[in-house]
Amino acid sequence: MGSPGTVRRTEMRVSFVIPLYNCLPLTQAMVASLQASLPPDLAHEIILVDDGSTDGTRDWLRTLEPARGFVVVLNEQNLGYAGANNRGAALARGEYLGLLNNDLVLAPGWIEPMLAVHARLGPSVGLVGNIQYRFATGEVDHAGITIDHRGKPAHRTELPLLRRFFAADAWRPADAVTGACTLVRRELFVRLGGFDEGFANGGEDVDFCLRARAAGHVTAVALRSAVRHHVSASPGRKRRDEENSRRLTLRWRDELARLAARSSWCGHYLESLWTSPHDPADYELAGQALAYELHLRRTPPPAAYPAMQEAIALELERWNRLLGSA
């Protein structure tokens, strides 16, 4: 389908990029909720990138009118999540890219806090994510991503107290955020080369966050923005998790060890003291870890980083046994 409207690139505020692969009912509901939830004065376009659907999605896409702000891309072959997003981003005209999964359920008030955090942080911001609740249970699925005691990305699920009373631009930093619902300046996405298409439907978002971090940008969670998410509804979503995790680790091993030493190792170490025998010499290290957890110490104990390198080495050995040598 052709380009929508006559809005020039510099006038477009947000280009929503939505990769599709089957799951037509979820896609239809998501697009309807997106249209209903956006502020009426937000200049935007909705770029739908179909990645080889066979369930009637393409027939439905042909019914969408470019005049209503839709751009439809039909991939000739399945490019995967990273490739589909990159192709949509290449056509985008907006100042921001709103990267969205097709299994979200959106309600009014979700986009404004994300834009407000971008405005508050200015050029220093990289990606802005938000709070995501599981559609089926209402439980928090994502409130940012941290690097756990194994050196692997893990979703945070705890929320700050009194969040509902925070200002619209309230935020907290995160090691990464999920690409299921995130806002990033188009210029930054293009400058950093978009998502790495070597990942197969997993890890692309964390890798991009780490690249943005290396370029001096902060990853943030907008604490007043919330969406619901069916979570991993696309077929085959988890099929390549082990390969993706190893690829991410081989690229970012030292950074993952540093982030985990800062965010996860101390808590895990203190917990382990309660569940396994330990040497009295551990008490000094436990005191350092506790002081760091209580914010009485600015840096983690010196032992944390080498311990994380050892944990990552064990994961790499496991991957080599499971997948063969890298």
C-alpha cells in the first residue's frame, strides 16, 4: 500500500511500528485499542509489517486505508522480529518510533507519560519502556529489565510505592526494557543500526539497550505508563532462547558482569547464606553486600564482579555442551 497522507517527515511525531506474524484476532484488537487510546492531536502513522502470515492477516491488511494513517509492508519472506522492525523503521517519518507488539491491549493515557519522560531526559535518553501487566492474570510482567545473578536478562516485577501519585514524567533507570512496548527517537535507532538481525526473535531489544548505553544514553521506565500484554503469543517465540542468550553474552560479557554485580549479585549472595553452610570468613563479605543493598555503600563489594564472571563462564560452558562450541 502507498504512503499515508501528506504529512512531511518533520511534522510526524510518532511512527508506530508493529511486526505481525499470524494471530489476526489479537492484531485487530490491538490496532483498535491503539487508535482509541491515542490523543486526538498526536500526529502519527501506524506501520504494520507482516512477516509471512498465513491466517488471513494479509487479506485484512488490504482493507486498511492509507488515508487513515496506515502503512502496510508485506515481507516476501519471514525476516524475524528484528528484521521486521528494521524494515518498518526504515519507512518511518516520525520523530519517535513506538515499537509495539501485536498482542498488546492499550488504554488511554499510556503514551503521554512515555513522551513526557523523553522530554524530561532530553538527549540523554535512549529507550523508554513502561509497566506491562499480563492480560490473563493481571500480574506485573515487566517493570524494566535487570541482569540477574547468572548474568542473564530478567524482568523486574516490583513496583515503587505510591506510583499512582507520581508526576506524569516520573521514571526510574533500567539496564534494559522490552521491545514489546518502547519509545525511541528514530534518529538514535537509525544511528545505532537498528536491531541486530542475527538474533532470532529474542535478545534484540536488550542488545540495542546495551548499545545505547555504550553510546551514553539512559534506558528508562515510565512509571505512569501501563499496558496489558498477552505475552509471547506469536508462534515459536521461545524457540531460539538459548542461542539468543549465548549471542548476547558473547557480545556483552563484561558489561553483563558489571551490571549484575551492581544490581543482582549482592541480594543473591545474601540469600544464599540463609540456605547453605558458609564459612565465618563470609561475614565480612556479607556485611559489604548488606551495606550495598541498604544504600550505605556506593559500590558493590570487590568480589562481586569476578564472581559474576565465574557465573557467566559456567553458563557459557553449559551452552557449549547444549549447542556446540560457539
